[in-house]
Amino acid sequence: MLEQPRQVPSVAAILAPILARVAVADQPLLLALAERMAAARYRAWAEREGDAADRVLLLGCAEREDEVAARIESLRPDAKAVQQRLLEQNPDLVELNRELFAGRPLREQYAIQAKGERLGANTWKAVAGASKHAAVRELFLACATLEEESAMVLETLLQRNRMLD
């Protein structure tokens, strides 16, 4: 009997309760923390990757995640202090991030992350649309593009390796 694949969890549904507890002005910095966690995850995947070309692709994704986080953090001079406070007030963020991927086959992890990248791109586009300042709007749109690039990498890896069901 073939084992049925598990449903890929909704990153939006998992993050929603945490975001609801955070002031709207601080939400981008909370999301920047999630970007940093994703960068670490990409680096861990790259370390285990046997194919050199795929390792380079995954490391590129890690760099994009760090770039998104850095751009968001650049908008607030107090970013590091706010992020520290956010982690103290929301200690479940790290655990939820870990649990989302723990014990899942790599193909499921990639699928979850790809959906998370698409969600991130849409989130940054929405934040850009709400911004009154052109330069800030462009920064958020650039972040959306970086997210979409990483989603495409994962989707390509999933397709190429026939990891999609």
C-alpha cells in the first residue's frame, strides 16, 4: 500500500496568531526574524546537499533571505532591540519554526518553504502597497522579488527531482 503524503501545512495559519500579538509597526521586523531562520535552514540543506550545483542554489536562497531581513531591518534604527523584545515576547516563534519542518522528508520541507516564500512575496507586496513613501515601497517590492526567486529555486528543485506528488 502506498503511503499518502502529508498535507503541506499553511505557513500563514501558523504565523497568524503570532503576528496578531505584535504591533503592526513591528510585524515586518518579526517577519525579518523568520527570514533569518529560513536563511539558516537553507544553509543546513546546502550542507547536506550532495550535488554542488544544488548546494550553490540553496546558498543563493540563504543569501536572499538574509538580504530581505537586512533590508527590512534597515528601515528601523532600533531593529535589533525591537527584534530582541519580539523574541522575548514570542518565544514560541522559534519552536513553531522548528516544529513546522521537523521530522518531514526533504521534499515536504522544500514544499513548505516554497509556499512560505510565495507568502512572503505577497506579504511584502501588500506592505509595499500600504506604504506612503516611494523609496520604502520600492524596498518592499525588491524583497518580494527576492522571495519569488527563492520560491522558483525550490519549485525547480522539486520538479527536477520529481519531489512533487
